[in-house]
Amino acid sequence: MNQSHIPVSLESIRAPIADDLKAVDDVIRRSIDSEVVLVRTIADYIIEAGGKRLRPALLLLAANAVGATGPARHELATVIEFIHTATLLHDDVVDESSLRRGRRTANAEFGNAASVLVGDFLYSRAFQMMVALGNLRVMQVLSDATNVIAEGEVLQLLNVNDPDTDEESYLRVIRYKTAKLFEAATQVGAILGNAPAGVEKSLAEFGMHLGTAFQVIDDVLDYSGDLAETGKNLGDDLAEGKPTLPLIRAMQVGSPAEKALVRRAIEEGGKADLGAVVEAINRTGALDYARDCARREAAIATSRLGPLAGSAFKDSLLQLAHFSVERKY
């Protein structure tokens, strides 16, 4: 990627699909309507928190890059966002998180039971919308992805407080839990544009490698980010006993004392040793190691865009690969 010297912003990445994203916001507002007031309140709360809207943007960029037109793009970008939002609602309950995107999580605000049930509402609403569009290939890709994401959640749960989790197991969780929805977004975009099988496969692989890079950097930011920028508490992963790549690497190359420290921190969870763990991560170069891993994934993603004709949409996909590893939030 030769744009490394150019600061890339989400605004510039989104510029070619600005009107499409406005249309998606309209579909979101229309689709979270419910006669049950609490459903509407929580759905509004979590959707209005905004987030990066990366997954809908990916679908729209991929769809437009292969010439797709029509309102199905906006409906399916909303479906992707609802599936993602449902996973966040459930995730925050499982992780007992209290802060996301710089404000209280829905479970902290409304309680665990309501959050889980509204997550279920968003999943089922997403499937209603898919069925209404009647595209069997799209339904297959998105239903398979949703199932894989659920498996990834369970895999991650099995790794919690397990200091023997290796890099391969860690990456498998990421591919299932995070990258799968990125992959589904770009693949559905290709399907909407009736892209040839080779282009569809390339776009799906772009999404998968991009999603992997994105999550690895998320895990880096958990030990190096700024609350004001990330909107999340530093060390949340450690508090939950999650063995992410910075910790796995620190244990691989650290001194016996550092290995023992990190091992204990993963087994016990909590933030009591956060300062010492961050010190060990920095001394062992574990953050740079993880960033290099993310950059490799982003480079593979970029290479998959070769079959696409040149366009502003392709340019934004390339910029997104760069943004995913250089971002601070």
C-alpha cells in the first residue's frame, strides 16, 4: 500500500457512499420500530451510539464497486448492522462490560435481561428483512455467518482464563467472531452486483483478512489506546481474562517472571496487575509483533482487490485496509 504517508480518515473512506449511508440510517430508524416501548428505547440507544458503521460501509463499497444499484443494498447493509449490534448487546452482557463507544453499555443502563432480549429482537428483525428480499444466496451467506459468529463467541468463552491459548486458537476465534461478518458484508455486496464467482471470492477474502487485521488492532488498543479516542476502558480484555495476541506474545518471549505475571493475570482476570502487564507487553515488543500481524493481514486483503476495476469505491476499500491497522480508535 503506497498510501502509508497519507492520513486516512473514516470520513474520506465513506465519502463515495455518503448518500447510501444516509439511506441506511433511514432504513435503520424505520426497521427498529416496535410497539414494545423498551425494545424501541434500547434499540435506539445502541444504534444512536453510532459506532464506525464499518460493516454496512463495506457492503455498500463492495456492492457499488461491482455496479450494484437499487434499495436492496440499503436493506442488507442494515441487516449487517443489526446482526453486529445484536452481537454487541450479547457480548457486553457476557463480558460484563460497562463502557462502549465512550458511554455506558446497554446492559449497564437497562440491565442484562433487557439487553439479551433486545439483541434477540435485532437478530430476528434482521432475518425478517432478509426473507422479505427473497435472495436465497444472500440468506445462505448471512445465516451461515451468523451461525459461525455464535460459534466464535463460544470458542472465545472457552479461551477465557486459559493462559495456554496459542496464537492459532486466538486467530481462529477472530476469524469466526469478527472477520466472518466483514467477509459476509463484502461477499453479499458482490452477490448484489452479480459479480463473477472469482470476484465474489476475492471480495469475500478481502473482508475476512480485513476483519482479522481490524480485530488484532482492537486487541492492541486495549493495552495502548486512549479512553477519549477508543471509548473503552484500558485493560478490559485483561479484566475479563482474555488471552489476546499481545499477552500470548509477551508470554512467548518474556522473562520467566514476566511469563508468570501474565499467566497469573489471565488465570485470575481483573486489573490488579495491569501496570506490570503493560510494562511486560512493552518490553517484549508484543504490541509491535501484533501490529505486524495485522499489517500482514491487511496486505493480503489489499492483494485481493486486484480483479476490481478502478473506482472511488475500490479506492475506499484500499484506504480501509490502511485505516484498519493505523487507527487509534
